[in-house]
Amino acid sequence: MENYQNPNEPQNYQNSNFNNGNGNLMPTNLPNATAVLVLGILSIIGCCFYGVGIVFGIIALVLASKDTKLYKANPAAYSNYSTLNTGRILAIIGVVLVMISIVVTLVLGSAIGWDAFTNEELMKERMEEWMGQNQ
């Protein structure tokens, strides 16, 4: 079997494309695209759990930024930019949902009182008062 790699040329470890022998390079996957997609999904799920999703979302956005720079430097060398872009969009949605949940929590806390968050009966009483005033 013939080796198509020239030992005198410097290695490109950032993108190790396979040369199929015709001078055509086969594109490889971006290194963090799948991780960005998974973290983007977790950021949306995590927005329901006390804002944990913001951690996943920020990590996904940082990884997506790094891979986007790789892709922009050589678009023909990578094949799964759509996976990266989908993960980035999901991460943005997750971060926005966490921000909305924080705003809603602050508004409810100021409207019904912070002590009502720990006492279910007091929460019910204050919500009924608040609903009665706004009708």
C-alpha cells in the first residue's frame, strides 16, 4: 500500500485530513461540534433547574466560538458546521430562557414577597390576594 503522506512536509495536527490519493482532501468533523450540540440541549433542559442551564450554555458558546474560527479559516476542511451552528443556536436559546426565568423570579418575588417562596400556604394566600387586586 502506498503512503500518500510526505515525511518532509510539516504535519497539520489541527486538521488531519485524509488524502484519498487523488489530491483531494476528505473533510473532517469540527472537534467540538457534537459537544456544543449536547451542551446546547442541556442548556435548554437546565433552564428549568434553578438556572443551571446558563453554565452549559456559556460553555457551549465558548466552544462554538473556537470551532467557528477554525471553520472560517478553512471551510472546505470541515463537514459538520451545521451541527455546530445548531448547537450554538440551542445554547443561545437556553441562555435566553435562563435570563427570562430569572426576570420572572425577580418579578414574582417582588410582587408576592420573598418569604412566600418557602411557605406554600403563604404563597397560595398572597397569590390569591394579588390575583384579586389585578382583576
